[in-house]
Amino acid sequence: MSRPDDQAFLGNVHEGELALKEDHSLPRGIVLCSMIAFSVIAIGRTTEAAERTTAETRGSARPDGVRLTTTWPTPIIRQGETIVNTIDVYNAVAGHKIRIQNSNHGASYFTTSFSAAVQAAVSAIPGLSQTPINTQQMEITLTAGTYKIDIDQTVTMQGIPGNIDDAPWAPGTQLQTDWILASAPSNGAPVENGFAVDSKWITYTNQAASPGANNQGASSDASQGPVPEEKRESAVSDARWSLLRSAPSIGTGGVVTFEIHKTNYALTSPTTLHIAVDSASTATDADFTQGLDASVSAALNRNVTYDTHTGTLTFSEKAVFPFVFSMTAASVSSNKDYVLAISNSHVGAIDVARAGVRLGTLSIPPTKPLLGLNEASGEFGVGSHNFKYTYPGKDRLAWAAAQGFGIIRVPFIFQNVQASSSAPLNEAAMRPLDSVMNECAIQRLVCLLDLHNYGSYFSDASAASQGLPGTVGVSNARLANFWAQIASRYKDNPSVWFDLMNEPNKQSALEWVKTSNAIAAAIRATGATNKIVFQGTAWDGAWTWSRSGNAMHILKAYDPRNNFAFEAHQYLDGDGSGTSPNCVLGSGAERLDQFTTWLQKNGLHGILGEVGWAANDACTVEARALLDDWRSAAASATAGGYIGLTYWAAGPWWPNDYMYLAEPRPFPTGADPAQLETLKKYLPTRK
């Protein structure tokens, strides 16, 4: 959240899923579209759309019907990247129908067929059904209610001919792909104007290029000068490798899947990578029904070979990633960790070198549930402390402790403490944050140190631009190094928990977990033992935890010390954005279900990093239901569940009339607002 007068400066300032409407769902400009004859070119945000979005953020009613939105921030998609197109359904009538189509040249170059992608999205929501119209067009019959249908598609570059270029005016070679949403001819649901089309360009290596040409980033026309980052094709040095595993722990007979991922570069010749059991592993191959060599060998195909003597994998230029192999645990009688490592990449660099699985039971340090507040104001702007942003003072931390709260969440942003991605932390800018962290220890408050940047970071080449870590020109390694500097600074203060990123939303869950694991490894390399808190993507919503892909992919988060938790956010208004004073009937009792079930099923610890509601009777009823669910699902020594909750929001720079404010005004002598009174009824006992 941000002060209203700073919203234009910060851009994506709204929590939950409102920013989806503010950014991703806006039509990309003036479009010419037809289901039959025209493709769509996206060129900018229209005034009409901006005015509509402004009205929506003030709480204006959105029209019933459906809209098409996307999580992808640029016109370009590269090999191995995943785009999520969302059909945003609002107040649907059961039985109404829509049609979704994927067309143009690029539509054929995804790893799964469009029909399979739609089928997977539809099957995630009870009551929906689909009927194929043809291979690239599906009709979906809606169920009643408000929900989102997320269609995930990953680009493959295999078999793309080199003689098609849908954007000849731009450097490189591009294929256009369009997604078009329409009402069905019979019993059709209304499609919101301006939200019916999304277009992207798949950029790929021209297979007709001369053999041996290895500067894939070069323009075919040198007179055009340097190629902008978003326009150029990736180079050999852009390749990034990651090793992931499917689950944090398995027992006797349990199966873990290891995945080797490559992104940002399409291979033009065979390349090699080494894999081995890491020296940190306390388990061995003997703890599985078949060891590493046999498991890898069983997964080979004609495009991947393996030398069991050296542990070297060789991938041909036609290899499809991820390369996946599985291992089955034999008899598990005690807790051990089996850790694999990849090294010696022939091209590019390794972002995530290690992945480990616990054979037995996770031994996450026990923590009693803590209730508290977001002390927000550190994310309000970029500039000087106490001018563009501020942090809670000692008086606020002492007040929070006196209320009985045991945890606070303190947002900050990287632009205020670092000049560029290669720079050290700014000592003068860090000192006010140091004071907050030290006072948390004095007051016996856990401090969730929250990097509040919505999944973005500095570009490698320039501090004037930002992008998604893990993409070309924005390295995971540099964001990981930023967190390593933070960890080195606070590793002797166990009150500080590292909340890696607030609400990533433009990258897929799979890409975000790679970034998260790179950060976690860098933090642990400093010797820091502080708890690491992982977030999901898609605005980190608890109520969308499954269909966003978080349930599958964020489970792959890996902390070598096993001192970690997962964070989700949940608001109770219509779209879950935390921007309306109206709460949906039943939302308090239902919206945590997906995240809670996931924690309990996998024996994991969770934190509700943001929850909020307005001060009215209807919202208070829903808030109590949510807090009841949170309290009843508390983690224990033997069961997964919740260890924390921080309400949004408190903080020194909120206006007195902010509808979700949970602190007295004047501070601290004013009357408790209704939200604060409700929270106090759920305070655990502090010792």
C-alpha cells in the first residue's frame, strides 16, 4: 500500500490483485481486432483505460462479465519463458459461455497445446467445463461467481523455421501470437470493452543463420546501432541454469523429482553441465531405491546423454528443458538431507546450483503464532529518509509491544538503500533501518524485513531502469547479492526475519521460485541463520494459491538450513485488492482455504503478511471468521500451519481517514479503531 499522493510516483502501489487491473489488464493501446481477419499490435495505455482504472481504485463498481489480462510486462517472450493469460470473471451467471482463442504464427510454439493449457486452467476451478471449437479455440462454460481462470503457456524454440518474421521493422526475428476473448454465439457472457485481446512477439534465433554464428545478440543491420534490451535476442552469456526439486521432504517410498532448467538462451550447439551429490549431503545414493547415476540414466533421451564416470550431462541444441529425473526413497529411519549440485556450465551461468530434500521429517524451528501489524511508510517514495519515506520510531515499536503484539512487518525498497545493482548498501540510508531492527530486539518483537518492490530489481546495466530478476539484463545473482549484504548486516539479530519480496506479480511462480532460491542460497552463504520468508507470485494471494501455480512451484523453494516460512496475503473485498470498504459475504471463512490446506498437507509454516478490512459491521464479521481460521490452523511441533499474521496497516504517514488504519489517531492517545479492537481479541500470550 502507498499514500494516495505518491501513487503516480510508485506505479504498482496497490496490494492484492488491484494492480492487475491497474497495469496488466489495461489494453495495450489502440487496437484493430477481429476474430477472423485482424491481428492486434499493442502500443500503449489509452486515456479511457486509465480513467476507468482510476475510477475502479476509488471503489466504483466494475461491470459484470469477463476480461482478459496478462502477467507479462513486455511485448517480447523468449524461449523457456512462461506467460499467464488470465480470464478475470466477475459476477458470472452459471451456464454463460465464452470463447478464448490463441492465433497467429507464434501460437504453435508452446510446450503444450492450447487446448491442454485451457483444460488445465479449467480443471483447477470446480464447476467449469470446456468444449473445443478447433485446436486453437475453446469454449468455456462458466460457473456462478467471481474468480480467475489462469492459462499458463511456456514457449519452446524447438523447430521454429527461420523464414518467418512478423516484425521485420525490429532487430532479430519475431513471431506474433494473439489471445482473443469473445462471448460465445449462444448464451454468451459479456466481455468488457478494452479487455478482449493480448498480443506478444516470440523472439527466436533464426535457424537459417550461418553455422558458427555465436553472437546471438547482434543486429542484422549494424547501421541501426545498439539493440535495446527488450528488442534484442539473447546471447550465449545470458543463459541461466537452475536446479530445483519437487518437494521439501519425503518418507519411505516417497518420490522426489529433480529438475534442471535453462532460460534466456536457445542452444545452437551441444553444451555440458556437471551434476553430483553435494558435500553438504548427509544422505547418500544408498538411501534410494536407485542412485543418482541410474536415475539420471533412466530419464535420458536422444537429445541428452550422460557420462556416469564424470557426472557430465550433454544437451544437444534440440534438448527440451527442464530435464527431469525422479528418485524414490528406500527405508527412512532417521532424518537426513540429500543435496545435489550442478556446476561447470559450458554456456551462461548457474543461478541456482543446489537443491536438497529431507528424507524424513522437516525440522523447522518451532515458533508460537505471533500477531502484529504492518508498520508501513518505508515504501512510500524514493528519495530522502523522512522526506519521501520513513520508518516506525521507537515510540511506535514500544506501543506495538505494549498492545501485546509479537511481530511487525517493516517495508523498505531497494532504491532507497542502494545506488545500483553493483553498488554496496548506502550506509547513511541504512542507519535508520538499523535503528528499527535494534529496537525490535529490545522490544522482543519479530521484525519481518519486507523488500516491498513487487518482484522487480535494478537492471544490470543501469540504475535508471528496472526489470524482472532472472530475465535478460536483470540478473538473479545481483538481487541475491543485495540480500546477502542485508543478511550480513543483521545476521546477529535473530529478531529479524528476511521477507524476500512483496507481491511478485509479473513473473510465473516457476521463475519466481528460481529467484527466491538464488536469494536464499546467498543469504545462507553469509552464515546468517535468520528465518527466510518466501512469497508466491500473482500478488501472493492466499485464495489463488493453487490456480496461480504457487502450490506447485513455490513448494520447490529451498533453504539449506530449513529455517523458513511461506507468506500469503488476503483481503476481504470483492477482488481481494484491499481497496474497498465492502467485504464479500463468506470471504473470511473461505479465502484462506487453499493456502491453509497446502501448509498442512506439506507440514510447512505460514504467515499472513497482509490482511485488512474496513471498520463496519459486515467486515468485522468476516474478519473474525478469518482470524478464527488463522488461529485454529496454528502450526505445532508435529503439524504445519500458521506462525504469524501482520495486519495492513499502521504507520506514521497514513492519513487519519485511511479506511484500513489500525492505530489510534492522534497517536497514541486516541481511541482504538474497530480493527485494532478486533485484533486484540486474538492476541496470543507473550512470554
